[in-house]
Amino acid sequence: MRRLKRYKPHFEEEIEMAVKIGIVGMNGIGNHHAACHKEDELADLVAVCDVVKEKADAAAEKYGVKAYYSLKDMIENEPDIEVIDVTTGGIDNGSWHFEPAMEAISYGKHVLVEKPLCHDIREARELVAYAEKKKVYLGCNLNHYFTEPAAKGKQYVENGEIGELVYCLAKMGFNGGEANYGLAGSDKVKGHPYFHMKAFLTHPLSVMRHFCGDITHIQTFSDRPGFRRNAGDVMASINSIHVKFQNGGVGYLLSQRGDAVYGLGGWWSLEMAGSKGTFCIENCVEKISYWKAEKGVPAISTPIVPEVTDYGTTDFNRTFNNRLHAFLEDVSNKVPFDQLRANGRDALAVLEYTFAVIESYERGGEMVRPHPLPALHGDPLFLK
């Protein structure tokens, strides 16, 4: 068992513990979370829940835990559960998040929600406010920056090796093309024009915000290719998004849902350029390159040789293990609520950006200011 430090005012106490967890929603993503928890020394998976009895029973047998068919029954029969992991899906992969998350919080449980935080922005705002009112941790699976390359990139930023932000370029989506296209048959996808925006933009926008800070202006041009139109597909699958950050830097995000094959940088790349240096992460988990801005280097004729760190990693799914473990560490260590990594407010921020993207698209590419985030109050036991 890992020894953790539980932080309290004026002293530290070392403890040994595992966090008791119940999962609600045992489709593919719920089973993936369960497998991660079973591997994690900080996790004690106690029960699983699904309204479809067969799914709950199959997962319970597979992971050696109890099965329940309502969240109320699971919580009331397993009072020692500390964390409810909400892995339900629904329309746009998020319409079933709000109700179980709110119910779990009403019982005083900490909650981790799959992305997007909610399907509806009004529900997301209410969920974040309710978690703050009840004084419980609310986290979201913003797993794309829980990687070794992202940690290295953050180190460059914090060490002052990037300097003042100039621009951020992000390219994230799915490799594909017309030959690989098939009209979606799922009701959570078909007929919903904003499925890709709501189900996926949480990830690239959260990574951009993680490195560059809050976004204050958004302008979007989105569309879908002819082969989708000919199939009667209404999804706005190509997103060209221009942003301005609060610190004055600018950014651009290109996202598409399997409409083409990505080139340089692979399916996931992020370049952050500043006054002192630039880094670029390729394929999310694989490698990061850093170029230092040095005096006396000609602007064009002499290429700058980058420092390249290649982690030899290709398994993107390990980001789930990393992110879930971080949540359990933070809960165990009783970190201040505003210091919980990938917390509800962080997830709300990127959902506000997503809805600003939708608004800009509906208004023909007009610039939109995202809805302001709730105020940070800070924990009086930790603020100095």
C-alpha cells in the first residue's frame, strides 16, 4: 500500500489507505475504469451499478464485486463507499452524467465523472455549484494531459523555458477518410449535429487550457465533408477554432472526426510557443521536442536542433490509469478543493468553451465570449 500524506493545518500525518469506490454505468468505459481501479493500489472497488441487470451482473462477476441496479441501493447498502465513479453515457456521450452525479453528491460522496461533464451547460453549472455547496470533490476524466510528455511540457513552462505565450497550436481527432466512413447507427450519435463537439472537444480544449490558461474569445468555422452529407449525416465533424487566451496569447485548434488522415504530429499534437522557447508533443503519449530561442541564431537559414524526449510509449489507454490514480491521490491527501487536478470547475470551463464554439458556428463564425466561470473562493485552511 502506498503511504500518503494527508495534509492538515500546521502538521502532516502519514496514513495507509485505499479509497472505496462504486462505479455506475457498466458499458465499455465503465469496464475500462473498473479494470484500472483493480490494478491501482489506492483503489478498493466495492461495487458496480447499471440499470441493465445483465451488464451489472457481468461486471460484478468479472471484477469480484457486488452488483446493484440503482445508485440509491448501491450507496445505501455500501455506506463505506467514498467515491462514485460516473461512467454512464447517453446522448452526445454525456446526457446521463448529471442525474447520478447529483444523486451521489446528495449523499456526500466524492464524484468522478466521465467527459463531457454534462450534456447540457446549465446542468454542468448546477453540478459544479452543488459539489461546492456540499463540500465534496468533483473531478472529471480529462485524461489527455496525464501523460509523461505533458508533464515534461509543464516542467518547461514552470521552469520559465517557454516564457511569455505567443501561440498554441493543437490538432486532435481521429485518423480516417472516406474509405473508412460509416453512418453511425447509435441513437446517441445519429441526428445530433454537435456530437463530436460535445463528446470530444473537452479533450483538446482542456489540454490547451492546462498549458496556456483561460480562454476569453472564440471564433469557429465548422462543417462536414460531402461523403457525410450524401449519407444524411448531420454531424459538424470538422472544427476550425481560433481562440484568444486571457494572458494575451493566441491559439488554434483543428479537430475532425475521422474525415481525413492526420499528417505531421499524428492524431494528437500540441505546440506551445513562447518568447523563450517552444515545445511540441506528438501523438499524445509518445514524445516531446523542445526548441530553445537563443541569441544570434539566424531567423531562417539555420535550423535550431531540438531537445527530443521519446518515451517509447504507444498505449494511449494508460492515460486512464494515470488520471484515475491522480484523483485517488488527491482525495486521499485531502487537497484543497480548488487544487484537485482536473476538477469540476476545469471541466465546466472547457464545456463553456464548447458551447461557445457551438454558438459561434450557429452565428456564422462570429466571435463569442465564453460564459464566465464561477468565482474561486479558496480554502481558508490553506491560503497564506
